[in-house]
Amino acid sequence: MNTSVSVVMPAHNAARFIGQALESVFLQREAAADFDLDVIVVDNDSTDATCDCVQRDFGSKVRLMHEPKPGAACARNTGIAAATAPLIAFLDADDLWLPGKLADQCAALSAQPDVSLAFCYGEEFSDPPAAFPCNPESRPFMGPSGLLARRDVFDVAGPLPEFRCGEFIAWYGWAQTLGLKSLVVPGSFVRRRVHGDNTTRNRQARAEYTQAMHWLMERRRAHAAGAAGR
């Protein structure tokens, strides 16, 4: 029986990277040829050739959408709303997957129906080489590019809070508060690209991390108060 996965890729001025990222998505079929991939690229108001690259090199293999509101969270939420598969994965346009990522995560979720989110291991690499400090050691990768989630997770936990930094940490913290279970498959399947335009280098975006943590704390307080009142 085929496994269907929607892959949501937010992209902002990613023309230099996005071809490699998308190729790494389609290479997942080498490990599991029966995958149905619903690949959604959400252009986040790019001013470079990101959209041209996607249309030229991938055509109808990819659904190209547009989200003008700034921030990867806004783009991911647009992709989630358009996703058609029962499983949803994220891959940032400057990151890469290694073959077997989706296959191992799908197998883990199939074997444990009470688990809603599957992560994997990952490592960082500098682009250009040696230009930026990074951690090349494989470790649990609890970021968006490492996730495969059941579609109904987003019905329970809601969309990601639309901050430009810290939004995924806040959303995952909220999912844990709601009792949604997660696991980490043992394989190292994500390569995070460290480069000069990472969002974490943007001071204005980093300032929103505090807002994201406040969002999580307020939700947890309200959730605890509701539980105490029942």
C-alpha cells in the first residue's frame, strides 16, 4: 500500500539552494518507491529567481504557492492548509534530506499509532566550507526539517505561531503540553546548511524569539487553569 506524504518547503530568496533541497526530497523514493509525494513549495515573497528555478527544473512535480507575509511559519501554515496527505513533513529550502528519512519515519509512526510526531538525527555543515561555525556531529534534530507529523496533529495543536524565530520550538512545546507523543528515529537524515543568510543571523527576526516563548507560556498557563477548573 502506498504511503502518502505532503512535503512543505518554505522558500525566501533560496534560488542558490532550492534545487538541491528538492532533489533530496525526490531521492526519498529510492528508499521507498511506493511513496506518493505531494511536494508544496511556498514562496515567501522572494525577490530572486527562486520561483523561476522551481518552475524550470521541477514543473508539475511541485505545487508552487505564494505567501507574502514574512516568515517561514507563515509559509508553513499556508502549506499545511493546502496539504492533501495524512502525513506532513517540512524541509527548509536551504537544508537537505538523506535517502531513507521518510521511509524510516513512516515505518516508526506505522508501528506506534499512539505517536504523532517523528523526528530524526541531523548534522550541520558550513556553506562555504569552514566559513561558519557549525556542529558536524549527528544529534537529535528537533527542528522543522527533521519532522514527520500526522496531519491531525495540526488540528489538535493548531498552526504554528507566526513569529520569525522560535516559532517551531514554541509550537512543539505546545504540542507536548497537549500530550502529543513524539519519537526520534536513530538514523541521521538531515543536513542543516549554515550560511550567511540563516534567519538566526537576522537581529530583527531573533527579537521575535521572546514573543514566541511568551506565546507558549501564556497557552500553558491557560491550559493549566482550565485543567484545574475541571
